[in-house]
Amino acid sequence: MKVLITGIDGYIGTQMAQVFISAGHDITGIDTGFYREGWLYNGVKFSPKVITKDTRQITLEDLKGFDAVISLADLSNDPLGNQDPKNTYEINHKAIIRLAKLAKKAGVKRFIYSSSCSIYGVAKDGLVDENSEVLPQTTYAKCKLLVEQDLKKLADNNFSPTYMRNATVFGASPRMRFDLVVNNLSGIAWTQKEIRLSSDGTPWRPLVHILDVCEAFLTVLEAPEKLVHNQIFNVGSTTGNYQIKDIAKIIGKVFPGCKVSFGKSDGDTRSYKVSFEKIKKTFPKLKIKRTVEYSAKELKDIFKKVQMSKEVFEFRGFTRLKEIEHLKKTGQINKEFFWN
């Protein structure tokens, strides 16, 4: 299939392009290029065609001839969204719906949206699934819900959207992110040999490895339309629900000599455990199999290979909020997040 991936030069997009091209698909990417400096190691075999363009500036012509659009690009993550809610809504909601409408007009049949389990927000009892009440706590999560709701209105016989509610992603990518919990704690364990949590670590989070996410998207792309049309899928494994304290303990054991300690509750109300039975039953051949322990070992090997220093770990290019603040401060982007 001929596929367009927005956000292709990001943390997930870099790996997704490799997975899709390996599977034989014709891939083109669109990316504004905010995070291209954050390159930790050489881990790509294929170089897809990439158009440097803000998603808000995508035209009808850009979308003609594609069979599917994978929508990854937005302002990520919670701290950035909370700092600038206005622009987050413009980019993470309005721009994506505009993209979807243009894609439909251009004759693109499939639209796979990268949503988030953060939509669930707070879930005190049991596992939440695709039919559960949603209580998004942040601007970022609220935008995810708004996009899902508006995309559903566009679904018809000629346009088939699917909504992928990813668990919190972890794992190695050449265009690394160290503002995600497993990656962050692994970096701290390597550079400081101590994980000191300010919280008690009791909140629950569902986690999923980056390659498992890419393979899930590939499975949905290649699935018969009737299986995925206008469907929500939580992306992860039910065994991948962890308390933050357990994540820290697992990572502490993988990195030699790493001490782990905890503080008190920090008032973060976000805590939820997610069921991933729907994606498992719909696609029995899809295996969500990579664990936190697997990833910690994977990251340790990469850190050793590149001899990662504390300065590299803390480099702004590996943290979304730091890089955006740098681009603003140096006048490279304006207040609406367009390049100057």
C-alpha cells in the first residue's frame, strides 16, 4: 500500500517507517522537523521520502494517491500541552481533523489515528476497556478524545478511520525520547546509578514497547476494512499494567549497582489499568510481547554502545518540552509554533 505517515521523524515515526517498509509498503512521511537533533544511535536501514511541512499546512495535493494516512504528528506530551493549551488544541485537534477531511476529499480510504490510553484518566476500580467512561485529565488527553469524536463523524463507505489508544510507549528509537517513564528511569539508572522517585509510585500505568505499537499499526493497516472500520483499539497487553514503583524496581535490577527509593504521594490523580482483550481477540496473530525488563536490557546495551553521558541524556533534543522551549527562546519558531 502507498502510505503517508505524519510525524515520521519523531520517536515512534522513525521506527514505524522501518517496520512498514520492511513489510513491503511504499512510505512517504511528513514532519515539521522539531526534533531532528535528537539522534541517539544509528538504527535505521531504510530512508523514506520525507516532506518537511507542518501538518497545518498540508494540502489536498499532498494527499492524492495514498491508500492510507497514519496520523502520529501532534504536540506531545502532557507538560507541553498544559503549558500551551491554545496551540495544543490548534495542532492536536483542529489540524488533525482538517487533515482527515482533506484525506477523505483526496480519496484516501484508510485513516489510522494514534490516540492514547491517557483518555481514561482516572479509573479506581478494575480494568477499563474501549467501552468504559473516559475522564481525560490533561489538554493532551482531551484533544485525543476530541479527535476521536470528530473522526467518527467522517466515517462512511469511502473513509474508514481507526483509533489506536496506545499505552504509554517505551523502548529504543534512534530518535530517542527520555521524557517517557521507562526510558527516563533507565537513563537515570545509567547516568546516576540511583532512581529516587519523589512520589510513592503507587499510580498504575499501562505500558507498551515501541515496536509492539508499530506492529499493531501494521496489523490494522493490513486488516480487512470490516474488522477495523470506525473501531477503537487499546494498544498494549493486559499484563503490561504496572505501578510506577514496580517499573523502578525492574529497571533498578537490570542496571548494576542502581539504588531505588520512593517518596510520598505527589497528588497525581492519573491512575488506570487497561484491558487489551479486544485487540488480542480481533488479531490473535498479533503478539504484544516486549516487557519493561526486555527494554531496560535493550536500553542498557545501547547506552553502553554509545557511551551515553549525563550531558547526552539531558540534551534538550531528547525531551519534548526542553526542545520546544529552546526553539522558542532562540526565535526559530514563533508563538504559533510555525518556523520563522
